[in-house]
Amino acid sequence: METSPLQRALKAAPDRSSVGQARPEQEFFCFKVGELRLGVPSETVLEVFRAGRLTPLPRTPAFVMGVTGHRGQVLPVLDLLRFLGKGEARVGERTRLCVGASGPYVAAVVADSVLGLRRILTSDILPPPLGGDAAAEHLLGVVQPGTRGEGIALLNFAKLLQTARQRAVMR
């Protein structure tokens, strides 16, 4: 009995497990805030939009800049620089808000500029630096400067959003 073209193609196709290992890379959404170049797993970012009017909230942690309305939702806006202990973000005409999600919790973070999506080889990701830095607990790793310019700190965005939520609710 002769095999069909589909059967021959399936037989010639590489095994799925070897396809996933052929070029292990991850996609990160990269942006800049202050002097930091940050990347977060792309699957945690829902959208990016121009920052509008923020409504400050009383009795919230300093890293909560306020809330903004977007697509019928009220989103908390977080200042990653304050959260990570690296300074303070400023909202201007060119500021963007990156909407991220961790489970049911959705929040926006301030970005001075968007660098775009980057595919980063897993082998290029170095472990987070050791030390007592508050930012280190939220790092997945770092990508050293190379042909693409400066290094990028890769954040565990889901963990960061959950921690921010817990700190905001505890107050």
C-alpha cells in the first residue's frame, strides 16, 4: 500500500520536542523608563497607549501614581522606578503606559519610550546579580550589552504586579 503525501510529510517532519529545542528563545516586550532598559515577557503585556490624565489616589504607596481610565476600565498606574528604588518617573507628552496582567490583576506601568518586541536567546540571559537590591527579587535575568546597544534587565512582570498589589492593599 502506497503512502499518501500527508503521511510522507508527517514522517519527514521533525519531532515536536526537537523543534522547541532547536532555537530556544523567549520574546520580551522592551521599554525604557528613566535610565533603565527593561524587558518583560511579551505574554504579560496586553497593550500600550499614550499616557493621559492621571487621578491621584489618597493613602496609596508612593509607587502608585494614580489611576487612569482606559477602554471602560480604571487602571492603577505604577511607577517602576519608585517601586524598584531607582528614582522617580515623570509623565510627559511622549510617556506611554504599558498595560500588563497577572491573573485577574491588570495594571499600567509608566514607560518613557517603547523599544519594541525582542526575541532573546535563552543562552544570552544571565542570572540576576547577587545582592540586596530590591529590584533583584523581581529579575528573571539580564542581557548584557551587545550589538543591539545597552543591556536589558528582564523583569518577572507577573510577580512584580502581584507584589505591587499586595503592598498597595496592605496600606
